Amino acid sequence: MSTKKILITGGAGFIGAETVNQLHRAGGWDITVLDAMTEQIHGRDWEKSYLYRSVQGKCRLILGSVCDLAAVQQAVEGCEYVVHLAAETGTGQSMYRINQYNETNIMGTSNLLQAISLAGKSSRVKKIVLSSSRSVYGEGKYQCPNCGVVYPGSRDRDRMLKGDFHLYCPDCGERLSLLPTSEDSRIQPASLYAYTKYAQEMMLRTMCPAMGLAYTILRFQNVYGQGQSLKNPYTGILSIFSSLLLENKPVNVFEDGLESRDFINVRDIAAGIAACLENPRSDGETINLGSGVNTSVLEIVSILKKHYGSRSDVRITGDFRIGDIAHNKADIGKAERLIGFRPRVGLDEGLKAFCDWVMHQEKDSGGYEASLEEMEKTGMLVRSAQDG
């Protein structure tokens, strides 16, 4: 079996590391990773981080940023496939660190395409797989009892301040019910992060056909699992809650606690990425990767608290973040049809494994509390009337 060369940008990150490990176990892949090893993900000493150690010896690591064209050119040289994961993530932080998100997500993707273009006929790249996000859908797809399928905009701030976190039909005003969001749903990003992910998508749709490259766009739902950063307070409510619960600190659940997300284990996400690489049925396609099930935030907190045996007081505060959606449930029928994708890791199994892993990691909830102060200062976190 011939060895295929692949570049994974952000390959020492949460999803990247699991992808490296799965491809390494499968065999037949010569893996290059380009990663900036940022402190927000890996801590101050990245060489001691769990994620770095998990990929060490399984790939060629180039320490550098996708914002550095020369580093991208070095990394992509000789590669036939590219998995583009490197990005700034987190909706809340994107709303005030605007340049940072634009530079990494948009210019980083531009650098990748530019590097391939500059290589000209010497480039061996056949295909790019892009990690996009369900955030491009905004609130997603809903059912109105009068008007049928609707795509509501962001929720009304005044209603939310009064403790009403539901969605209502923009035409008749009736309360809406959630539908699985399919890939043909309306695109309406509600955060700068979402705009940058959609910009990445459009760059590939525009440039890849012109450059003779195949591509697949994967819209990830809420990814969790072992290796998830416990130091980054801007992404991953499971990590945030875990740190607080293990320190027996109060857990403030935003909104009414009934907001829900489609949680998908990182092992399933990495398997979905691998399934696209040499599958021509995925070429030129945009595909949701999720579980197809939505679970409330309050339910997640309850499960975690039980696993950890925590004494934390769980408080439903009514606080909310600008740009957060009410619910998320993916239609994953297309993924099943085109790449044979079926989530293998159930939520109970995945959360137990996650909790067991977290118990052996260094925890620090201080970053989360600092992030709340930062978001409140910039107006992106709104406190409810009950907070005084």
C-alpha cells in the first residue's frame, strides 16, 4: 500500500489530535501537522500538554501559524490532502476580538489557498477538507403551526431580559418548535465567528474549482471528548462545568437551562473527516456532522455533577450571551448517505469517558471567571434582573 501525504492544520488541537491518531492507526498516511501551539489551548508549556504528547512521534510537526504564509508553504509542500482545522473558535470571544478571528480564520484560509496556488504545477494537493461550523445557520430550522418551516433571526433581547428564551415566528408571532437543521437551510450567522466560518466555506467553493481541487465542507456540531481544552474558557461548556464542579464551586447555568445542543464525540468527528478524504461522493459537498439529538444544558450539568460526585450548587441565572442560539439539532441524513457516517459513541458512554479523563487533568476555573468579566465589560454578556 502506497503512503499518502496529508497536512492537518491545527493538527495538535482537540479535533486535530484525534484525527492524527485515527489516521496513524489506520496506516498508509504520512502526516504533517502545522500548529501554533497557542497558550489558550495548550497552556504555557505546550511540550507537556496532553494533546501534544498524544500526537508526538505520529506526525511531522511544524510549529507555526496559518497566518504565516511561509510556514503554510513549508507545511503543504508535497502533500496530497489537506484537512484545514486551524481556527479561532468560540462565538462570544469573536464578538470583541474581531481582528484576531478575521486574521486567523479568513486570512489563514487565504494563505492555504495562496500557498497551493504559488506552488503551481509542482503542487500535489488533490483535496481540501474544511472544518466549518453549524453556527453558520444561526438559530437554524423551526416549525411554525401557522406558517410551516421558518428560519427565525436572533432572539429578542427585551424578551430574554424578562426570562423568555423561546423563539417566535417572525411572520405571525406564534411560538416555534425545533426541527433538525439540514444543509440546505438558510445561512444567517449570528456571530463574527460564524461569519468567518462561512467566509471559509465560500472561499473554497469559489477557489477550489478554479484551481482544480476537490473539497468537502464539514459543519461540526458541538464537539466534546477526551483532549478537550480545560484551559480555554471560550469554548466547550463541558470543560467549563467540569472545572467548576470538581472544585465544588457554584455553577451558573445561563438562560433557563433548557437551551440545547447537539453533542458529538470527537472520535466520531475524526472518523467523519477520515471518511471524506478518499471518497469522491463527498467532493464538492457540504455535510453536517453531529449526533442528530439535542440535549439541554441543564441535563448535561446534572450528568456531570453525578459523575464527579460534586457538591456544587447549580443555579439557573437567566444571564445570556449575545450571539448564543436557543437550540441545535442536526439533520445528519446526508452524512449517512454520502460517507456512511453514523455516530458510534453514545452520550452516556462519551460523557463517562470524558469525566474519567478530566479527573486526571489539571483544572483551573479562574480563566472562566475572568472570561465572564471580559464579556460583560464588552457588552456581550447580559446579566438578568435577578442578579441585581
